[in-house]
Amino acid sequence: MKLLPINILLTLAICRLTSSETVGPTLMPLTSASALPTNSKRVHLTGKNKVENVELLNPANLSLECIWTGNQNKQPNITGFWRKGGEEIQDSRVPVAPENQQYRLQRVFNIVSEEHLGNYTCVFENEAELDFILAVPRIGEKREKPIVSYVGDFVVLTCKMEETKPVPRTWNWFKINGTDKEQLFEAQRYDITVIGHKTKLKVKDVSEADSGVYHCAAVYNISTSTSKLHLKVITIWEPLKPFLGILVEVVILVTVILIYERSHSKKKEAEANGLNADPKNTQPQGEDEEAEERTSVRQRKT
């Protein structure tokens, strides 16, 4: 009986220790490079420069091999090295001897995350270079002009991957608000549809605040491919502004013409009235002077 309290205390201590060790998420072990599949890409270079696009969906050990036919002055040994994003990779310089009149440069890269994608370049003695551009499949359809909708209406934004490309794991939608990127979810005003290579975002009861830049994102295991669309929401009067401007100009022009015609007609009417006046009031000045002289002569005789 004396040992019972001690056993109870030991049991409580073990339970507390166990609960404190299990708090929080369980960390998964990282995938080692040896566990990744190995992909190979071999490219022949006949000139001085070439660009090769390499699409990746999942993390992998990627073997890149450049085969250069050389130039006219085939040297017995040249120096080959690799660059990543324009910067030389440390300890990548190796001597390269020709094999069957060709120079070969090969290296295996561990591509496990998005930061490992980009531009890898093999360089032969600064005489020739080949660029490998590592990326996930790109969204094919891109719209440069904005999509126009009216206040109170609905609009559907569409993103589509080419049918020849692998189907994305999922699709996401975002809206740019200043410097922030806000992810959009199914809500009262948003309907998101995903069908294989295509996704649609339906915005209902749009307002001018919905105008802006939207991003659709095709998600693959190693990275995401994005494309942007511009939405412009206007009022119903917006398309009529050019017509109203022209209408105002026409009204002003017609008003000016009517004023001019009215003024011109009054002037002509005044001239016509002057020509048709009483002849007694319009006789020549010479006749008036002669009549006055005859009258004065008669008065002297009298």
C-alpha cells in the first residue's frame, strides 16, 4: 500500500512526458537524392549557341549532356564548365578531350525544388555554349487584351494548358491587390471549375472594384506555371461616351449653321426692303435741287 502513491506519481509523470512529446505536427523525412528518379537530356550542338527547353513535373536527378562538334581548329584538349543563372558553378571546370571528333560535357544536377529550376549552361572554352532552360510546362493560351464586363453582370475567366502537356495536379486562382496576391476560393461570388487541362473562374455581380489583374496557376509537384488576365469592369454608359461626344459636336455645328443662316437671311431681307421703298423718297438729289430753284423763281416774280 505504501508503494501505491509512488506508482500513481510515476504514471502521471509518464503520461505528461508522452503528451509533451507528441504536440505539434510530425515531420516527414526528406527525400534523399539517391531515392529520386534519374532523367537524362542529351543535346547536340553544331554552332556556337543553342537553347533547349526541358520540362520537369517532379523532383529528379537530371543528367544534362552537351555534345559539341567543335570548330575548324579542333584542339586536343579544351576546358569545359557549367553556369547556373549566368554564374559559374564552383568546381565545374574539367578538361575535355575530343571523342570521335566531338567534345562531350556531362553533369548530374539534383533538382528537388522550384529554386533549382532555371537556366543551366554548358560552356566549351568560351567558344560555344548550350542553354538548358528547366521549367514546368507553360500555360499556352495567353490573352494580352483585357476582358471587359459591365457592372452588375457576370464574367468568366479561362486558363488552358495545351492538350499535349501533362495535366496539372491542381489549379489555383489569385487576384492582385496592390503588392499582395490574394488567393480566391469558392464563395458566394466566385465559382471555380477545373476540368483537366482547363480551369474557369466565374465572378458574379461584378463591380468596378473587381477590375484588375488575375493569375491562374497550374500546380505541378515541383513548381507552378502561372498566367495573368486583365479584367476591366465598366458602367453601361462607358461605351456611349464617344457617341455622346460626337453628338455634342454635331449639335454645336448645327446651331452655328442655323445662327449664321438666320443672320444672313435678315441681312438680305433688309437690303430687299431698301430697294423696294417709295420712289418720292428715293428720287435723285439733282431733281430735288432743280425743283427748289423753280419754286424760288416763281416767288420772286410774284
